Amino acid sequence: MSKTIIVSNRLPISLQHKNGKFEFKPSAGGLATGLGSIYKEGENIWVGWPGNDVADEEQRSEIVEELKKLKMAPVFLTKKDVELYYEGFSNETIWPAFHYFTQYINYEDSYWEAYVQVNQKFCDAILAKANPDDTIWVHDYQLLLLPMMLRNHLPNATIAFFQHIPFPSYEIIRMLPWRKEMLEGMVGSDLIGFHTYDDMRHFLSAVGRILGLSNESGFIQADNRLINVDSFPMGIDYEKFAKAAESKKTLNHVKKFKEMLGDQKLLITIDRLDYSKGIPQRIKAFTQLLEDHPEFHGKVSMIMVVVPSRDKVKSYQVLKEEIDTLVGGINSKFSTLNWVPVHYFYRSFPFNELSAFYTMSDIALVTPLRDGMNLVCKEFVASKTHKKGVLILSEMAGASKELVDAILVNPNNQEGVVSAIVEALSMDEEEQELRISSMQSSLKKYDIFQWVKVFMDRLTHVKEKQTELESKSLDPKIVGQLVDSFKAAKRPIVFLDYDGTLVGFKSRPQDAFPDEELKSLVATLSKVCQVVIISGRDKETLGKWFKGQHVDMIAEHGVWLKKKDQPEEWSLYADVDDSWKEDIRQVMEYYVLRTPGAFIEEKHHSLVWHYRKVESGLGDLRMRELFSHLKYMARGHNLQVLEGNMVLEIKRPDINKGRAALSMMRGEEYDFVMALGDDWTDEDTFKAMPKNAYTIRVGYAYTQANYNIKNPKEVRVLLKKLID
């Protein structure tokens, strides 16, 4: 029976060695809570690093056995692994790059080598547990290479990946020398999730530009697999925080803290020590508030909790010193005998004390410079069971896309943050209640459990779509039947599209000429069956490339036909009215001028706008603009706009490959018919074929054809089997 394997850098426990024995303390994190509903069921398991360096084999065996009882399996990392892979590549290369702090990126080859090796360690650990039909859900930036490593060993497994930190724009990702390998690792997944649409968009752009993989509506078409990329904003365990806020334990803490602080307005800020959190900027904004508004002296305090993190890393040590200095400065400048502006804690707190901070605070100041989601703001809102309180939230946090009733600020705009605090301090209770209620309604609905459910449901949907396409895959059994039918036939005919079917695409269309292998293949095939080259190419090019070959040809999607027994003569299948071309050409030329690398190809019956050589994002953008423009103009001229592979073609709708193919077969009896093509223009051919024909679409796409085949290389392999 198939199982689900959760994979993350850290297991949801902390490992402690006390009195010669190992103790496991469960993690209270949101992810551990949400995924608890999955990994604790049936044979499911969670794979990850237990968090300590354990070199002794006996101790490792003991840990393996103890973790087995908790439905977990460890990946043991050495001190060197942790130093180079975790503290190094993960947190000194990926983390700053993905959070847009390019000045902190460390381009260290030894870090990358360790990253590859540790991802392989995780792969080996999973392969020891996994079956071919298991579901494997990989989490976060420390394991970007893992999905493809697993795919290479388990081609049919269901593999998902979720990234919990931002994904940067193409301009940032291109800076990393290992960008291609990282993206290739991620596309080993069936489903790739991010917190926000922006992150998803950046990823699709990077995959298009760096790997050359196109996408449509969030679906990437890889070589023989459909990959879905989507956004899944992560929630919290809403009930846990709402209940804690009203628990006796929390309320006792609230009472004690309020007695110590007296009657004043409280701002809460809770962060892990990190330069992405904007902690110094926040202290400076609070300092400016007290300078500009002396009326708040003695009446407003900030509770600032900074949880220690990576304090051995130089940039973090510098940050800690800066925070200490700024807090010392504001407190020494404004403190009185009975009032301190900032209550600063460099440590973590037990859950109920944190709950008390959320409950008693009037304002939460959550202003990261860049954050994947940020759950602190959601925890604050969930804790406001009395509906009083104001959330000031950075636009740069993923949560800002959901919590639109917060006061949204640009964390780099100090004046703006100060104004937001003044607004929050003066907001009437009725408006506070309206805003908090609205945000709570959203958070209740999209909690951590709903997040897990939506993600897993989407993964099931993707696998179903893949299965639909795989059912059309030209497997060895079908190939055997096809070859047998061909060899038994007395009058076989084969229709072959050219670009994308017999040859791959080139940046310059004229470079896609037939090589010697293809010429020989077509010549041999034409001796045993009727071969029809059916292409969008102009008749001059096709005539030159296949001169001397005993083949029929259909050029320009069906405008021109040439029979093999009429070697010099092309006949016009459709009357061509060119009166529309001038208007359309002017529009296309305007888009050429705006799009470096684009060019127009003129055929007898159509105009084609090529953008294969255009910068990826710009080409897609201009193509969409031109497509809309031409669709509008096409109505007046009775024309059809077709989107091909990096081309946009406009022509008359009554001219197509299907009609020309039918014309070629009219009056003849064929006992074997096969048609191969790779884009939407070939769908007309597939529709026109008799029911018993073998119709084959090249590439992994939805199609009217009976079957799919991977690429032109596989097409040639198939054709060789027909003549063996």
C-alpha cells in the first residue's frame, strides 16, 4: 500500500542528550502541527535531520529506533555538513539571494558541493524507505535538488515541493552560478507550491528563461511530464491561538505583565534574528515617533522579542550589535523612572507567555523587509478574541496579500511607518473590531489544516491530469501494433509535419534544414509507403530541401500541393486573397520595432510573427499584445490567428492542413494511415484523419491525436522501426 513521506531539513523534534539518554522534544511550529495529520497516519513517515551531530554508530541506532516510534526517520549530518550545507549554501547563499540581500551572497564552491552531497544523503535515506507509488512531499530551500534526484530513481512516484521563503525575480536568480541545477532539481516535482502569486510568477519566468520550459496557466510542459506551479498561502492553527488567548494560564500572565507595565498602550514585535526582518528600521521608526510626538511619552511602550538565530555568522553578529545599540540609544534618551520605551528580550518565550503578549498588546508591528509569509501577524490576529487591536503589516510579507484589513506599510518608508503607528494608536474601537473580525474570518477559513488539504487535493488533480496524458503515451506495446499494421499494409500513407516533428526548433528558421540522417530516412520510407511532408513552410524552402525525394508535399498549411509524380509543379489548392496583408503587416511591423529579435515571415497566404530570438518574458508579453490586436482585426477580414511554437500566424480559416490532407487522399483507398505533428496547426490534420488512423502529437500536450510521443528524436526512432 502506498504511503506519504514528508521531507524537511529538520525533523519536527529537538534532540537532547541528558543523563546518557536521548530525549525528544516535539516542535510547536505551524508546519509540524499541520502535517501531523498526515505523517502520523498509517505507514506514513517524516524524514529529516534530528538537529544534532551524532557520530557514534551505537547512538545512531538508538536514535533510529526511538524515532521509529514517533513515525520519523533521521538523516544524520556531520558537523562539516551542517557548516557547509546548512550554515553555508542554504543560509549564506540561497537565503540572502532569495530575500534580495545580494550584498550578503557567498559564492563559495565548497558550499555548493556540500549542498549537492547532503541533498543526495536525503535522497538515499528516502529511497531506503520509499516504494515506486509513494507520495513524497519535500519542503523548503535546503532541498531544492531533491525532487529531481528522487524522480531519476522513482519515475512514477508522486513528488511535491513547497517553498516557505520568497522566490526571487529572474534578475536575482540569474546571479547564482548554480541557478540551472537548482531549477532542474525543483522541476523533478509534479506540484511546486509557493506562498504567493508573485513567487510563482518569478519561478515560472526563471524556468522559461533559464531552462527554456514554457508554461500555460501554471502548467509547465517538461519532456514527458506535466508540472503544476501554484500559490498556497499557508495558515496557522487558528483554534490553538484563539483558545490559548482565553486560557487561565495565559490570562494569569496577562494580569502579571500588566501590573508591571501599568496603564499604557503596547506594541508587540516578535522576530527571529535576521536581516530580512527589518528590526533596526522598526526601532528607528519608533524612535522618530517619540521624537515627533512627545505626547506619547510614558503612554506607549514596545515589547520587542528577538529569538536568537545563527549568532555565529558574522552578518548576524553585526545585526545583533546594531539592535543592542539602537535599543540602548532609545531607552537612554527617553526612559523615565517609571517608563521604558522598549522592553527588549533576546530569547524565546514559552507558548503561553507569547500568547499573553499577543493578547495584551494593542498593536502588532510586523514590518519585515522581505518575508515568504510571516505567521506572527496571523497569530496576533487569532489571539484577539475580544476583537480589539490593530495590525501594522509590511507589504513585503506574503501575508499582506491576505490580510488586507491591516494597515499596510512599506518598511523602508520610515515616515510611513510612524504615520501608521499614529493611526493605529488613534483608531476607534468600532473600526478595530471591523478590521479584526474580517481578518479572523479569513484566517479561520484558511487555517493550516485547510492549507494541507488544498495542497494535497491539488497534487491529486495534477496526477489525474498526468494520467490522462500518459494514457496516450506511445508505449512499446502500441509501437509494436503500429509497426505490425504498417508492415501488413498494402497501401500505407504517412503524413509528416516538419518543424518540431522531424527536426527540433532553431532560433533561425532557415537553420532547421534536414540533415543527412533525415534525408536518408525519408528516402527509404518513401520506397515502402506514400510519404506526405505537410508543413507551414513556404513551397520554395520545402521544394529545395526535399528536391529529388520521391515524396508528396503540402506547403504553407495547405495552400500549395505537389505530387511526387509531378516533380516540378506546385498546384494552388486554395485561391489566395492577399488584400488583407497590408493592414496586418503594418501592425506586425510596429510590434517588431518594439521587440528586439522579432521578425516577420511572409507566405503566400499568411503572415507569421516570429519571436524565438526575443528575450523570454518580453516575447510572451508582446505576443499576447499582438494576439489581442490581431484577433480584433481578424474579424473584419475573416481571418484566423494561430499561436504556434514561438510564432503567431494569421491566415484564412478555410486554409488548413486537414483540408489539404483530405484532398491528397481523395479517391484513394489506404489500409494504413499515420499522421505526426507538434502544434495547433496539426490538430486540423488529426481531425481530418479516418477513425482507424494512427495520429501522434509530438510533445506532452492536450491533443485530438490518439497518442503522444516525446520529441523529434523519438519520432525518428519510430520511423526507423517502420523500415527495419
